[in-house]
Amino acid sequence: MKAKVYVTLKPSVLDPQGKAIQHSVELLGFNAIADVRQGKYFEIELDDKLNEQSARESAERMAREVLSNPVIEDYRVEIE
Amino acid sequence: MKAKVYVTLKPSVLDPQGKAIQHSVELLGFNAIADVRQGKYFEIELDDKLNEQSARESAERMAREVLSNPVIEDYRVEIE
């Protein structure tokens, strides 16, 4: 069973890395770009003996306690 | 219009960062984890005057030419 965890900065937090990417792609000729924000993405392969419920709980706990900083970041978990 | 770009290492490429995360979460008491791989995630806000077709083309080109290294990474683009 696979969990996908997306970690993004909260909307109120400035993202200088995203701004740098936006500036660079504009210099490279891409236009029509209003904003770029960078986040992190994790693919977690869980043991197949877990059911969906416990896989989700385990991935949510990992996202909250380890993979994200809840002060400045949001996370989202998908199980598939 | 918003594009989401996911960049992941190709399956054949070793991911030492993911292995380090996996080792750390196991030390913290998480078990039933078979594998962790880390990728990058970008949210790109595009001008609303673009239609879905040209937004997708623009985001795909940016993912291919700027945001990923096609030698070792795969990318996936979603438009919403």
C-alpha cells in the first residue's frame, strides 16, 4: 500500500525559493506565470498487511510528526 | 489556473535522502514502512487568460526544461 504525502508552506508564509524559481523561469522566457511555490513530496511504501485505515493513520502521523513543520507547513496525505 | 508539478527520481535511481528518512522514522518507532522516496512538488499559478490546453503545454515545458533533470527524474503535471 502506498501513501503519498504533500507538504507545502502555509499560504501566509513567504516562499523565497518559489520566488527565485519564478524569476528564473521568467528570465528563460516563460511568461503568464503569476506565482510559483515549492513544496515537498514523499512516496511511502507501507507493508501490504496494513489495511487502508491503519495505513492512513500511520502516514498521517508520520506527516504531522516528522515530515512537516506544523508551524509553517501544511500537509496532505493520499492513500492508494 | 493552477498547475501542480510532481518531480520524482526515476525508479532505477538510488534515493539516499529517502533512505535516510526511512531510517530516521524507524528509529522514532514507526514500523511497517517498506520504502520512502522523496520528490519535489511545485504549485504554479498561471494567468487566468490561458486556456487549459496552453496552460498544460506551458507547465509541461517548464517541468521538462527547468524543474526536472530528465536524466534521473520523472515528472507529472496536473492542471486544475
